[in-house]
Amino acid sequence: MHEHNHQICIDQALKRAKQVCLQHGVRLTELREQILRLIWQNHKPLGAYLLMNLLEENSDREHVAPPTVYRTLDFLIEHGLIHKVHSLNAYVGCSSPNQDRCNALFICSVCGETEEIPNNSIQQAINLSASQHKFTVENQMLEIMGKCQPCKQKKASDS
Amino acid sequence: MHEHNHQICIDQALKRAKQVCLQHGVRLTELREQILRLIWQNHKPLGAYLLMNLLEENSDREHVAPPTVYRTLDFLIEHGLIHKVHSLNAYVGCSSPNQDRCNALFICSVCGETEEIPNNSIQQAINLSASQHKFTVENQMLEIMGKCQPCKQKKASDS
DNA sequence: CTAAACTATGTTATATGATAACATAACATC
DNA sequence: GATGTTATGTTATCATATAACATAGTTTAG
């Protein structure tokens, strides 16, 4: 795990979520805030059913059913607060919700930690390729699996 | 649909599959060939259960079970003959099986037609971004949803 | 202030996608 | 043709996601 202050991460994400909801004229309900918080407590993508269990453990809710979670995930995705990581069927906090399009997601295959990295030159290359093929982009996803620096070092020191 | 000769497409894909299997020292069995053929009969990504049904309809097999299809899909993926389109949970023929990494997949949200477009500058941008973050890429997926040229034209003429 | 409209959540059932575990068959090699 | 290997069949089950409808909570207009 990178050494960075998680609490600050979470606080920032929630603060931003409140702003976004205000701007969009929608409500950040308790449920939505709880799920967003759970997601941000990891930098790993979390599956919907895991989130369901976490929600049962970490709130006074007793029985949480799938639709509850999926609706909330849909809401958070719709307002750019989280991403779905399709290669894992899992969900991760969005660190730059102001962008139209999804950035590159770097996913470590060892620790699962996921970083969203904005990159103009990737975007430009995609846009160029799209326009060359007269293709109008609505949505895109770039997921990159591999090993992060800390995990590589750790593996090296293990052997 | 682009006007291009499908049969040539399919034939080329099967020819290439035979080469690849020969090189890799594995067998292109009847089942594998049938599924590869079914996949190539579309330029749209097909789901595993749809393929299962198509296989029952288009072969003398009576009951095809999920593992049969999934094992075959795994085989075809492993040998670079098809791609899984994660955003659709579906499978599409790979048009350039010699590459290490997956190219950009342009998926039309109207007709579903999918094109795999190799693009060095996208790949370079990804590699650069990865190396800047000291991230070792093992695998990647870039899926771009939007509208293809024919569908845009068609829509324009409809209105 | 309360009825109506809208938004959010609860509940039950089910659809869809994928795999585990073990049995059988086909093929290859000696 | 016995043996090991690869491929496929079979049954059950897990994992992911949604449909459809019921209830509750919020907002707004009259």
C-alpha cells in the first residue's frame, strides 16, 4: 500500500460528492454516502456483493439486497463519483469526476490497488484514431493490468 | 453493416487459426472451429450463452452446456484468436492475433459492429504513462463505445 | 397543512454470466 | 493395445445483475 493518508482521501471524495450532488440537484443520501465511503476506504475495486456485506457489517442495516447496492452504484457512476472496472466486475472511486471521459485505470495484479491516471496524450491518440475512422466516441474504458512499483520491489526482495 | 465479403473474413480467420494452432502445438478441434466460425460470422460481440444456442442450432450437437463453451472461449482467447469484450460480456474475433497486446476496440452502440484498430500512438502513450508511474504492463483493454459512420449517416437520413 | 407528485429504498423473484468437480471419450505414444 | 494426455460431457453451483412491484420519505402546489 502506498503510504498516504486515507482519511484525507475519503474526506476529499465525500466533500466532492456533496458538491457534485448540489450542482446536479440530487441528494447524497445516507445510503449513497455510506457506499461511497466504503468504496473509498479501499483503493482496490470492490465487487457489489462484497459491498453489500460490508454495508451490513458497517451500518445498522440488517438485510441489504442486491438492488439496493446496484441502484446506488448506478447513481454514483451516473454522477461520475465512481467507475466500474469491467475487467473485474468491481467498483472503484473516481478521483477526477470533472472529466467527461474515463481516464486510464492502472490496476495492480498483485495488491489490487488501482490508480486513475489522467493522460492527455492517450486521449488525443484515441480521439485521433476515432476521427480517422469517422467514429463518434460516446464512452471509453482503458484498463491496464500489471504490477505497481511497490509490489515489484517487494517481490524482488522476497527472492 | 459495412459492405465487405464476410466469407473471406471467416476463411482468413480459420486459416490463421490453423496456423496459430500448428505453431503452438495445439489442436483446432471441431468444437473450437465451430465456435470460432460462429464468432466470425458476426462482427458483433456474441455472449457465451448465445453462442451456446447457436452451436445447438448449427451443429448436430443436442445439448451444449456452459462449460463446453467457456472452455473453448478460454482456449481461443489464450491463443489470441478472439477477444473478450468486457464492457459487454461478449466475445469477438481477433483480427490481429500476432500482437502481444489488445488493440483499441471500437464498438458501435447502434449496430454493435466492432472493429479492432491497431494504433501505435495509443500504445506508445500508454507505455509512456506506465513507465512514468513505474508500472509494468501485463495486459490492457481499451474499449471505445460510440457511433460508427454508417449508423450516423443512417440516423441523419432517418430524421 | 395536506394531497399529489416525485424520489428513494425495501422486497421477492429471477435473469444472466461463469466456474468447480468429476466422468467419459478421443487421441497420441510407446 | 495399455498408458498418459488432452478434450469434451455432465451436474451442480456460484457470481453478477436486473425486473417488477411495494413502501417510505421528500418536495411542492394548492
